[in-house]
Amino acid sequence: MRIKCGERDRWVGVWARAGLIFTLLVFIGLGLVIGPTSAWAGRALHKRGGNPDPHPRTRQLLVNLALSSFVSASSSSPNQPAVNATDGDAATSWSPGQNRGELIVDLHRPRHLGGIGLTLGKNSDATVSVAVADRPGHWQVVPSLQKRSLPAGQPVAFPLPKNLANARYVRLTVIGSDGKVPTVAEFRLFGVDRHTRSMALGADLSFELEEERVGNKFTDLDGQVLPPHQIMRRHGANYARLRLWVDPPGGYNNLASDLAMAKGIKAAGMKLLLNIHYSDFWADPGKQIIPRAWQGQDLTTLERTVENYTRQVIAAFAAQGTPVDMVQIGNEITNGILWPLGKVEGNQGWDSFVALLKAGIRGAIKGSPPNHRPRIMLHIDQGGNNKVCRNFFDHIIAEDVPFDIIGLSYYPFWHGSLSDLRQNVNDLATRYGKDIIIVETQYPWTLENGDDTPNFVWTESQLPAGYPASPRGQISFVNDLLSILAQVPGDRGAGIFYWEPEWIPGVGWEPGAGTPNDNLTLFDFRGRALPSIKIYGNPVETLQVNE
């Protein structure tokens, strides 16, 4: 069709307006589709506590779903009942009391399983067979787990074929070698638990700058040389913890060094937990020494000092664009802080201690940006001791101390069994309605020593049964901790921080000393990442037995 000039201009205008309307409609439609999705993604990231992970494949965190199951057995020894096989503690065990036994785990509903995990008793050589069912009586054997010989005392895992991954029931048949009675330390059914999605998965990396200063290098599993916080981030960590001393010996963690490290931590997409010791050097249940510059102050003056110091510290992190996301008011404060004024002995000294705690909390809130208030953590040791924990937090609640998180240290060679820990965190969550974080934990990858300073853990007799001093033992131990936290009542299990995974030989606990923790790291003595660097990943991959 030929159009005259005037008509052409008129029709061009019509088509232009039509095109604009069509474009707007397309964008509105896209907005309806994409907008809610993007908003959901933003909320999910906020809840999860971190930025998008640049290595999403390492974020498949699987835990042991069997902890909340019903378990039955064909037979059991009097002191080794079936429930011991699924209690989250490989130091306990089930035995059928005879050469052959059968265990059935009921997950209450079909669940998607990423794999099967198993630790036999320390001296229990046996063959095992596994079958799964999505409904009663509909058993299907797992081909890779039929009359399979497994090593005694070693945590192992096996993936499930896709056609067998959805199961409600899992049956384990175990036969002792040479006619012996077998024992099963832990039977694990690995799967995704929604409660882990918002967990803080972190590490205390306070020695990182010191390690760099002495020339120590750290290598990831793929051979890349990177700072420890970046390596931890690549393998699923979303938080880093830094301790802060007021006026420590040269080179150790002060405000300037922590501010410098915070920049790298935040740039890596991690959140920050600041651990304020309120001391010039190490503070713990055995010592809480007032900083030299604060000594001689009366309680009222010391309260003002603590409040002002905390406010200035929190404000300094915010001012450089690395705001604190979570803050500890003191470190392992079971017996108080700032001794002697804030020391607690039995039922004595709580008023002064609480006054100093509240001063620190006020300072943290005043120093934070209005839209970025850090969550307040109160941290004590004795993670496996319910009596100590109840006594402490009963006083804290009675004194109306405002806080958000119960932080616990849990080292299995000092603080009781995993069963003790599980009973304690379940009770604390129910009793106080607070989130709970295991803010310090470690496990050995070897019993060897990397320097001349004696290690805290040096002999197998210090270790719980079922967790060897190896990267496999570390992975199994941390995953059992995560599994315990995932089933804490009220979704109150809020995370884990591995303590100083990078503290390799070369940096001393004080000037001129060595490290008593170099066999409790996630790197070997030369800074090479161990397989246990994947503690926040998929245990089926890291514990898998090669055919």
C-alpha cells in the first residue's frame, strides 16, 4: 500500500505509540514474573546471612536426618540399644548381641537422601547390607551396599542411586566377621534439612594477618594460593570471627588489624562476628584481666569506659563500610569479666558483672548504624555441661540482660560427649527461647606435632570413640555437630564456628612461643588445605569410599 506524505506521518505516530505501549506491557509482564522472584531471592539471601556464593556447588550442606527418626532392631545388647545407632554420637553404639542383626530406621515420611553414612565400632570388623523403601514392605536393595566389608571405627559414606534416593525406611543388616558380635557406632542418613539454610557457618580467623606477616602461605585443594578467609568462603563459610584485644603485644589482634581484616572478609561476601575480650590479651574462664589503661577505675567509671569503648569500636567498623553483624560481649565469660570487679564466684558478684555486661551491650547498640544493629551474643564454655549453662543463663535472664544468642565453646576432649552437648542445647533452646551457636570447636587431623610447643591433644585416649584423628574424623565430627543443631527445638540451632583453622606453625600463642593447636586445623603444617576444609559441604563426597 502506498501512503501519501501526510498520511505517512500520521501512521508513523500511531505505530510509534503502539510500539511504546507494547514495550511497556512487556516490561510490566516481566516485572510480574521476575520481580517476586528477585524479591524472594533477596529475602532468602538475607535470611541465610550472606551474599550469593561464588561456588554454589560447595553449598550442598547435608546432615544426618536419622536423628529425628524412629529406630527399631531385631535384637540389642542390654547396654547397647538401637537408639544409640542414630543419636548423633559415634561414641555410643548399638549391638545386636549376636553375630547378625537388623536395624530399621523410619523417617516418618519419604525424604530425599543424598547418601548413607556408617561408622562401625572401633574393634568391629563386619559386612553390611542396606535396603530402602518408600512405603512399608516395598524394599529395594542398594547395589553398592550388599555384603560390603567396612573398616572398623572409620566414618564412611556411600551415595544412593537416583531411583532409590526417595525413602522413608532404611534397613541395615550387619554381620560380624569370623562369627564375632558386631557393633554400629552411628548409622547416618544424609539429606538436606531446611533448618541449616539460615545457619551461620563460620571460622575464627584471627591469626590470618599474623600468618601473612611471618610468610605462611595457604593453598586450596585445587592448588590456588589464597588467604584463609577466601578458601573458607569457597567451601561454604558465610561468617568470619575476629577477636579484639585492647592493647595486646605487637602484631596481635587490635582494632587496627581487625579493621584491616574486616575489609577482606566483607569483600569475600562473608559476615562478621566480633569477639571483644575486654582485655589486653587472652581472656577465658580462668582469667579476665582488666586492660592496663583501665585499671584502678571504680565500677561506675569502668561501666562508662566499657560502654564508650564498645561504642567506638562498633562505630569504627561501620564507618569504613564493614559493619559488625554479630558481637560477643566478652569471651567465655562463665566466671564474669574484668576481674576483680566483674568476677563471679558462685552466687556472688552477679550485680557488678551484669552492670558491666549491660554497659557493653549499650555501647554496641549506640555504636551501630540505625539499620544494622548487631546481634548480641553471650559466650560461655562448657558446651556439654547443662548444670553450668543453666546456672549462668538463669542469672542472666533473672537480671534482665538483653541478648540474642547463646554462644557455647564445645571441645570434645574437654567439654563432655556429643550426647551431653545434644541434651544441653535442646534444653537451653526450650528453656530460654534463644538461638544457639557453637562458637568454638575443633578436632585433630593428626596426633603429630608441627612445632616444639606441646599440643593440647596428643594421644588417642583423649578422643571420643568413633572419630579418628584424621580429616575423615574432623568431617564426621563437625557434621554430627551440625546434625545435632539442625534438630534443636524451635529451629534454634543457629550455627558453628570452627576455631582457628589456619593456625599453623610459625605464629605463637604469645611472642616467642609456638602453637598448641597446629594439629587441630583445617590445613596441614605447611598450609595446604586438608579434605576437611569441606566441613560445610557434602559429607557423602568427602567420606565416600572408593570402589
